[in-house]
Amino acid sequence: MVVALVCSFFVAWLGLPVAYLLLSKKEKVAQPTGPQAANDGFGPNDAPTDATTVAADDSLELEKRSSGPSKKMKGEPAAAEHDTTAGTQHHDIPWVRSVIRHPAYSVVGILLLVGVMWFIIPRLATGFLPDMDEGAIVLDYHSPPGTGLDETDRMLRQAEKLIVKVPEVASYSRRTGTQMGFFITEPNSGDYLIRLKTDRKRSTEEVIADLRQRVESTEPALVVDFGQVIGDMLGDLMSTVQPIEIKVFGPDPTQRYALANQVTEVVTKTAGTADVFNGIVQVGPSVDVRPDPRRLAQFGLTATSFQTQLQTQLGGTVAGNVLSGEQLLNIRLRYPQAAQATLAQMRGEPVFLPNGQRRRLDELADVTVTTSSAELGRENLQAMTAVTARLDGRDLGSAMQEIQQKIGREVALPPGYFIQYGGSYAEQQQSFQELLTILGTACLLVFAVGLFLFRDIKAAGLILLVAILGPAGGSLALYLTNTPLNVGSYTGLIMVVGIIGENAIFTFQQFNDFRAEGGPVEAAIAYSIAARLRPKLMTALSAIVALLPLALGIGAGAQLHQPLAIAVIGGLLLALPLLLVVLPSLLRLAYGRGEAAPVAPVAPEKPELAVSR
């Protein structure tokens, strides 16, 4: 911020005056030569003939000065025309005069800008939020379903040996059975938080690609998912952490899982995707206890009482709480060694009847062990399986476009099954629609303000035309710098429309005021440009210098606003030729037709005086 303020100060007080003098340098007026130059009131030979001639000239000059106001009051235009001509010469800029007299160049420039927007905007890389290099990595992992804690720990220790071999890694921490938000998970899942060194040579994305290759080649049983801290937290607030999410809906789990696997193959084969997951979350083997209603009724035992006793034996029951510091801790009662009980011990656990007698568990229910099964996911009460993936060196828009085309060709959906696209892509589409509405509203407001101020639909149309051409500069800057069109850069394009529209209104106001005083169109154009030249340069150059550190990614958090800064700088660079060249040419085309050329003022003839000797 300090650097930006210092740069803005030097540009505003040193650079702008020099640029203004260079751009507004007037042509030297040629001095007349010959007899007319010599005859300046003192005679043909630059010497007074006598005192009488001098006195006559002085009295004539005095008479001219005294008669000037009276002529202006009578309605003769000599004095006013002289003032207008003098003002025109004062504000006349040679390059402005030459440009506005050839409006074809501006028309070609407008067509070129329209072609640039038509060619570039569909080819821009698109994303949702700006990418940041946070210097930290979140690595989520899952070992195969049913893997014990000891085996999961052994696999992770092998992965840790690979992590410490990466030279950019400064430190790491691991959680197993829980996540970074300290949510309880399965014992075969958890995450790593990896801190990187500040003086590293590779970016975070490059380090992630290296770690992914090392872990997947050494521990193929581990399912890993890489991300960054802020992105992971924002993903928790949204529908999913992963930018790519393809939801498969359907009633039959077997058919739905088969379709999810087909979608997974399509996403895996798409270039620029990584950490692809088919969405089928397998749980480990489980104990299935199914009570026999007839046996329960025979012994007078209700299903609720049976479930309560079984819950107390295996999982425990909360019987109260105790205050520990400022936190209440639950007191859970359960049978001894319940977590380590074998299947035979579980079948022999006693169940108390209402009369005080006991029966074995296997006398009242069937106790079996089921193999791993998949978790059931629902959205809006519909069964759903979500295929997710991350991006690796590719923008979100082009990746999703290719995935949609391939799924449409290769995945045949039976009746009753359909696919929806979620993740960051859905959030991006919704945000872009809202921003497009805001952009259209901004253009309408620019037109409405121009129409309200000048009560001229032609003037409002010219102001709007110049304003909507401004985003072409921002789009070109994004394209040349390979910056995605995301929420930040889209906001910058909207800002450019407002900035150019405001400057165009001020320029037309100067033009309109000069014409209201009776000045010709070309003189009014020259006056409006000369009057607004320095403010335009000051606004554009100061803003560009202030945004330059953000555009270059200098400073902490600069990458978050980098797309916005690049879009605004590109728009401001294009704003100068739009306001100084295109708008004057359009004004001459719109208001200069049918107007007679201004007549140059005729100098009054000098009266001849008779001198008596």
C-alpha cells in the first residue's frame, strides 16, 4: 500500500504534467513577414514620421478600445467571434484536430474492438474464485474400508517418509479418525496439514503434483485428495470441497453405482483432472442384529427395551455429565470390554426380561456379520451418488465443458436416471448469471444518466457505446496474461463500464456547454478534450500505478485481487483512446453534419489619416 501511494504521488505531480505538456503542445504561430509585419503602427520603415502621426495613431487606438463594448452591445458578432476564435486557438491540439477529421479510423477501431470481444471472450479461461498460493496443503486420505487403526497408521507412516523428502515441506501434522475441524470420522480416514517453506522455488500446485505422484505410486491403497486451507474451508461452507461434482440420481443403487463408475472413467480420462473419486463410500464389515418379534412377545420384552439394553452393552448410554473447567463432559455407561468383544461373546451377552430372568442375545435375535456396504446419499429426498474431482493445471470452464460433452456421448442414462452438475461449477454459473444481470443494469444506468442529464437520446447512445467497449480492454488483458474470468475479474469489467461512462459524461458536458455558447462543433470537441485531458490522464495513470502491485501479485493476499486488478488496468488503458479519439470522432459524426464551417473573423481595415505639415 505504501509503495502504491508513493508511486501515485509521483505520477500525479511529476508524470502527469509532463504528459499533459507533451500531448497538448501547440503549434507555433507563424509570424507574418514582409511589409505588413513592418507596418506595426510606426510607419513603413519602423520609424515614426513625426509627432502628429504618433498622436493620431494613439487616438485611433483609444477610439478602437472605447468602441469595442458598444459594438458588442449592439449585437455585432465581431467581439464574440474574436473571443471564440481565441479560445479555439488556445485549446486546439494538432493530433486531436487530425483525428476527429478522419472518423473512419475510429469506426474501424470500434469494429476491431467488437471483433476482439467476439473472439476472446468465448476463449477465456473461466473459474469461480481466484486461485491463491497459501503456502499450506491439506491432504485428506482414506484407507480401504474395514482397515484397522494399526494398519492405517502403518500405511500413513510410509506416506510420511515420502512427505519429508520433498524439499519444500517445512512441517506437517496428522489427524486420524478426525478431521481438521475436529469432526469424528472413521478410523481409516483423516487428513494432513502440510506447511511449506516461504523461500521455496516451486509453487504450491507444483508441490501438490509432486506429492500426489509419490503417494499414489508408493501407497496405491490410500485414496488421497489434495487441497489448500482456505479452499477447503470455503468448500465446507458450500456443497462440496471439490470444484468438479457430478451427481448421478436414480432409484436402484446397483444401476446408479454402475453409472457412477462410467462417469468416473470419463472424468479420469479428461486432461487436467486429478483426485477423481467415484462417490461410492464403502463402510467396513458390520454386526447385524435382527430381533425375532415372536420371541420378544413370548417373553414380554418390547422392542424399545431390547434396543436400549443392546445400545448400553455395545455403544454405551449417556447417564449424566460432569463439569470439567467450562465444558460439560458426558458420562457414558457401557459393559466392560464391549469394544473388544468377539462375535461369540456378543451372541452370549445377557438380555434381561421384565420378570428379572436373563436370556442370551442369540435366543432373541439373529446376530450375523455383513460384508462392507456403500453409504446412501440423498439430495432433496432422492438417492444420489456424487462423482468428484479436482483440477490440475486447467481452468474449471474448459474442463467441465469437455466432461459434459463426453458424458453426453458415452454415458447412456436409463429411464428414471439423470445427472446434475454441482460443486464450484454450479456456484460459478449462478454467480456469472447474477454478475451478467449487474453488468446489464450498469449499462442501463449509464444510458439513463446520460439521457437524464442531456435529454438527448443520441448523446446517451454515444456515451453507452463508448462505455460498453471498455470491457474489451479488460478481456484482452485477461487473455494475454492467461488469467481466468472469475468473480473477481468479472467485477473488474463492471467497474470499467462505470469509470468510462463517467468520464464520457464529463467530456460530453464540456462539449455541450461550449456549443451552447455558440461555438462550432470542432472547436467544442477540441475544448472538451483539452479541458478533460489532464483529469483523464490523472485518473487512469494513478489507478493503474495503484493497482500494479496487485496485478503483479506483490504482497500477502495479492493473488486474491489479481484478476480484478488486471481487468481494471486493461480497461483503463483502453479508456484513454476511447475517450480521446473514438468519442470525439463519434461526436463529429453525430453533431457535425450539416453545420457550416465557422467563418474566420475579418480584421478591420486601418483608416488612413491625413497628416498636415
